[in-house]
Amino acid sequence: MAMTLFGIASCDTCRKARRWLEANGFDYRYHDLRLDGVPVTALRAWVRRAGWETILNRRSATWRRIPDVDRNVNGPDDAVGLMREFPTIIKRPILSAGKELLVGFDADTYAETLSGSTK
């Protein structure tokens, strides 16, 4: 199964996910949201599958720096637009593994979800 881990190199949680995948023998492609950009088709698919409230990280330092007027998100289209403009407000990492989409990193969830996957 083709896996892509979307994240940001400076994110500790993304580094933990990468180390976990490597330690457990999973092949994956890494996509840096800051350097490689945000694929709009993937972003829309994540929002459709997990909900924009899950994908939009309102705890990030970037979110706090965005002017209040721009933080008025009234639905998925607003959220997608804002996340395209500010990729560091995307909750990360996001692991796309076939039919599975994991948002954030939890070792137990990764192990349970990927246990039947081909490494």
C-alpha cells in the first residue's frame, strides 16, 4: 500500500511519526507541507473525510498570529482557503495510507490501523 506522510520538518510530532514508521518497517513518501506546498485535491479530500474542524489546527502559533477577521471560518470552503494560505495551521502529521487517513500521531492508533498493511 502506498503511504504518504504529510507534515512539516520542524514539527516534533511529525518527526515522531516518521521515526515510528521507519522503526516498524513501513515504506512511505514524505511530503513537507511548507516546502512542497499543499495539494488542494488532497486537502479537500482530508476535509471531506475527517471534517475541516479536525484538519484545522486552532492551537498552532500560526493560528494565533492570523488576524481575527481572517479566523472567521464558517465552513469547509473557508477552512480550505485559509489552510492553503497558511499551511502550518493544518493539523499534522496526516498519514494517507490507502483507504486510511490518520490525523495527528498516536503510536497505538498507527499500530492498530496499519497492522494489516504491507510494509
